[in-house]
Amino acid sequence: MAKRIIIAIDGYSACGKSTLAKDLARVLDYTFIDSGAMYRGSTLFFIRKGFAHIDGINKEQIIKSLDEFELSFQRSEGKNCLFLNDENVEYEIRQPHVADLVSQVSSIKELRHKLVAIQRGIGENGGIVMDGRDIGSVVFPNAELKLFVTASEEIRAQRRFDELKANGISGTMESVKENLSKRDYQDTHRKESPLIQVSDAIVLDNSNLSREEQLEWVLEKVNKLL
């Protein structure tokens, strides 16, 4: 039986982590776990409960309600979608009102512990690709391949703007840049599992790489481990 490894991909928002992870999972026939979608789904749940809004979050109420929701990935209309308590929320979690609050919500230690336990359970037998911000440092510190993906701020903003536009979500380039800057600061400065580049991660700056080129680059690293 061919060796099936764990590939941990960390990096900033809109640097192409999920695109790379999905491409790798498809080519290698691995399971893709979108940890960012899980935190977005959790944030959506708390927004609906009234515990997270633009003026702040109610940490105490969030912690009390952690057992009230379940997250899962299911196939729907030919793609892998996040389900929140059996509801497909893949489209709604990509909306700006969720993006604006996800870093605040994801800083809560108790929530992170819940989601990390789910993620580790999915990946216990290997053969997975997971992207996020603490995958190589916290979720799978023993992953066989760790990547830290980055790109220039201008390119990241353009990619996110194009993504929103393609999904029919309105917004301005200025608001996208502001959101990314805010998320970068929150992700790297939060007390619980901040975004860091671990010492054994391979850095991938894809600013000037096409989708196909970055996939080929990473596959070379993977093949050396199999």
C-alpha cells in the first residue's frame, strides 16, 4: 500500500492556500479539510445566535453554546461543502459579514480545542491535506510535509476581490485590503494558536506562480516523501 502522508498548509488570508490544498487532494486522491471553512461556519452560527456582531463578541455565551452545533463536509452539487447542523452554508460563510468577524471568534481557546479535535479525528489515518493558520504548529505538528504559503499584499487583495466578484458578492478593493490587513494582524497577534511560520515549514511565495506552477512545485516535494 502506498504511503499516505499528512500535508499541512499554513499562510495568510487570500494567498491561495485552499486552492493549492484542493488541487493536491484531487491529484493525490487525498481528503481535503478546509479548516478556515470550519471557523467561518462556527462564526456564522454565533452571528445567528446574536453572540457575534460588528461591535464585538460575547465570549461567555459563545463558550456556553459550543455543544449546540455540529460541522461536517458533504458533497453537494458536485463539490465539497460545509454543513452547519445539516444545513449547507458554503455560500453564506463566504460573505463579508462573516469574514469581518471570523478572526475574533477563532481566537477563542475553547472553540479552537473543539475544532482541532474534529480535525485530528479526520486525519488520524493520513492521506489528508489541510490548510489554515495553525495546522503545522498545533493541529498536526508531526505532519510529514509542512508548507507556509505567502504572496504580496497587492496580489492577495486582487485575488480576494476577484473571488468575491466571481461569487456575486459586492465590495470594493479598499474594503478588501482593509479586511485582509485587519485579519493579518489578528491572526498573527492572537494569544491562542497565532499564525506562525514553523521552523520545518517550506516557504512557498506564489506571487508570480500560476495555479499549475505552484501545484507542480509542491508535488515535487511530495514525491520525495512517498
